[in-house]
Amino acid sequence: MKSILKTILALVLIGTVTFSCSSDKDEPEQSQLTETPTAVKEFDSSNYGTYKGVFVGSTGTIVINQNNSTKTAVLTIDGKEYTYTATEASSIGQVTTGLTFKNGESSFDFNVGASGQEPNITNITIVGHPNASIEIQKEKSDKIVKCYVGISTDDDGKTNSNTFNFCILGENLIGIAHNDSGTALIVTGTVANNTITGIVEYIKGTVEANIKGTIDGEKAEGTWKNKDNDTGLFKTKRVL
């Protein structure tokens, strides 16, 4: 009798542990990233405000804040944060051209239209990171910019691994990808119902590849096909 009871107890414990492990696996991953924009409504339609984007030349993200009292940028490269500051004057509602952010010997210029249109980064010099590129979007008080970093590979998911980063604002996607020679390519596209459709260009108007993908939680993954009909994968994860 004792032997039977021990056997039953053991089976009950095994069943409990198995159920517990199964429940843990079914538990959805909880995001630690905010869904709330940090941008201020006052600056939604001006050159001032919050800009977020991605970095390639290694990999990372950037957050720029320009307002009446602050001109700072936080560039995160390979998980390490670097704070840049600008001391030049800028005025709200005016075109910002060549506003230089510096951190030691590293620097870049920030440019944006008077209403916050077409923000871009030029003249990038990041010590230890040659051929660096940055793409940004202007965050709005009611629309967050989400940044994803990852890689593109051949179909096996391993061969010819290159940096593949992008940021999404509503339906608009813009990013940067490196090709096998380390050249920066511009990624643009749209997002609808968590489905990504886009293109990769070296020179504007010349499509190097098409991309299709899906956003699932904090992951965005998909496939690419270039003009030579070569195919592969991209895998990214939201980090900002």
C-alpha cells in the first residue's frame, strides 16, 4: 500500500511540475519598453522636439532632444550610452541646419525643416566606428517612434550576417542596412496590420532589394530578395 501511495504521489508531483512548466512557456513575454511617447505636444509641428532613430557602423540607437533649454543626444552603441551636446543657437519654427552635436572627438550635424519635416544626420564622425550612418524620425506627442536592431543573413540564418536596423513611426519605416562590403543601404517601407513591406536602396530610386516581414510583440522578422533574385532573412528586436 505504501509503495502504491508513493507511486501515486510521484506521478502527481511530476504532473504538477509538467503543467507548471507548460504554463510558463505559454506565458507571453512582458515588454519592458514603453508605448507612451516622450515628445511634447508643444513641439509637434516645429523643428524642436524629440527625434529617435537607429545607428549603423556597429549597431545602436539615438535619441535627440532640441528645445528652448536643451540640445542633447544620447547615442547608444553596442549597449553603451554616449551623451552628445550642441551649443550653437537654434530657434523654434526655423530651419535647423548643421547643428553640431559633440562628444569629445566624435560629432555629427543635425538638420530638420521648420515644421519638423525631413530630419536627417550628416557629417558623422564617431571615433572607433568608421562608415557610421544614422536615420531618424520625429516623434509626436500622440505617436511613438519604435526602434528595432538586428541582422540580415542568407536563408540559413547564419551566413553573411550584416547589421539591419530600422525605426517605425505609425505606418512609416526607415532604417539602415549594411551589405556584404559594409556599405550602408537605406531601408524604407510601410507597416500595416503588423505587416512590413519595404525596399532597400543604395542610390535613391534604385531598388537593391525588397523586404517583407511581420511584427510579433517586440520582434520584427521577415525575408529579403535582391535584384539578382538572391534571398535571405532579417531578424530584429525592439530596443527603444
